[in-house]
Amino acid sequence: MGTKITPYKNKEATKKAQVAKMFDNIAGSYDFLNHFLSLGIDILWRKRAVREIGKISPKTILDIATGTGDLAVEASVLKPTKIVGVDISEGMLEVGRKKMKTKGLDLIIELQSGDSENLPFEDNSFDAVTAGFGVRNFENLPKGLSEMHRVMNKGGKLAILEPAEPNTFPFKQLYSLYFKWVLPLVGKLVSKDNAAYTYLPESVAAFPSGQAFLKELEIAGFKNPQHIKLTFGVAALYTATK
Ligand SMILES: C[S@@+](CC[C@H](N)C(=O)[O-])C[C@H]1O[C@@H](n2cnc3c(N)ncnc32)[C@H](O)[C@@H]1O
């Protein structure tokens, strides 16, 4: 695994505490910036992830690192009986809870405070587990992945979305310019957080992607891990079963 990248480069605070603080800080502008900076394509990536778990018609879904709950909302089209979203940032969850009320989804989708590396659920509790752009932020990735495996039912399906770095010309070069210069500048101006959108490209660069991530999934106990490149490799969808 790569070097530990933290948002505020503060050696006193754990990565988890820094990540929670960062998302509390940007919670109010997170949804707008997400859609603006990805030109709305993030919505299609979540739909693609939901299509994968839809193959097993899950009745119960756990959305890890749910944030403001966009992946949970997308998963509601599968008509499950229950979706639970967990996150360590109360600020993000608050924005998410208002969203669920507005959309009339608050009876199906429950957003609760919780740490992915120590999930407050019994073994074999959910048919599907999802994580949208969250696992890169874990303090301890192997622990987080093995917790996701533990709470998933046998025969269940996992779908993880992560930003990625394209590696073919000219996408690699164009994306690098955008991701390292344009995105941090716009992110800083809109969110008013100096670190969050610099941490994003740094954390993506340090994250084990592609084959390396498939290996992590296998070590955590998942079967048949697969990597699907999205939008010229700008995002990655990882799927697996238990
Ligand atoms: C980029 S946001 C993604 C939100 C949402 N899943 C989406 O698709 O837009 C990442 C989220 O991961 C959460 N997170 C990071 N580490 C976590 C952990 N150990 N346990 C739970 N949530 C965590 C952050 O608080 C943040 O809300």
C-alpha cells in the first residue's frame, strides 16, 4: 500500500479524525461540487454500480461511507426493503437526512453514524454492500474491507466506486492537468476548505488501484473480484461476491 496521505498533514490527529473534519467542513458544498467537477458523470457511475448489485435483487443494502447518501438514493430504484448508510461525518449525514426527507425516502434509507472499520452490525446482515468514493479515505483499508465482507450475506454482492487516474494518451495528460490544477482551485474557492481538493488527487495517486485493489479484495475474503474502467479510466468500479 502507498504512503498514508492525510487531508491536513497534521501529525497529531489520526487520518480518520482529519477525514471526518474535512467532510464536516465541505458538507454544504459537497453535492454541488461533486456534480459540477465531474460534469454530472458521477451520477452515471453510481447508476452503473447499482446495476451490478441489482443482478442479485438485494433486499437489504449497506452503503459504506454514504456521505450525503447519493449512492443509497440511487440503490433505492432496486426496491429493497431497507438501505442503511453509515458515515463518520455527522455534517455529511445531516445533509443526507434532509435529502431523504425531501425525496420521501426516509423510511427506506436510514443514515447512521458509524465507522467502516468497526461496523455496528452482525455477521451476514446485508445482501449487498456498496461504497462510493469512500474506501480511499479509510485509515486501515484491509480492516475496512474485511468488515464489509463480514457483514455481507453469503452469495451477496459488493460494488465499490473509486476515482482513478487514466493511463492512455491523451486522457492521462488532460486529466492530470484538470485533476491537479483546475479541480483543487475550484474546490478551494467553492468549499472554502484549503486542503480538501488537494487531498483528493493526492489520495487517488497513493491508492492501490486496478490489480492491486483486486488483490486487497481477495485478501479480505471476497470471491471473483472484477475491475470495470469507467469513462476512459477516470473512475473504477470494483465488484466481488462472498
Ligand atoms: C467522497 S465522500 C463519498 C460520499 C458518497 N458515498 C458519494 O458517493 O458521494 C467519502 C465519505 O467517506 C466517509 N468516510 C471516510 N472514512 C470513513 C470510515 N472509516 N467510516 C465511515 N465513513 C467514512 C467520509 O466521511 C465521506 O463522507
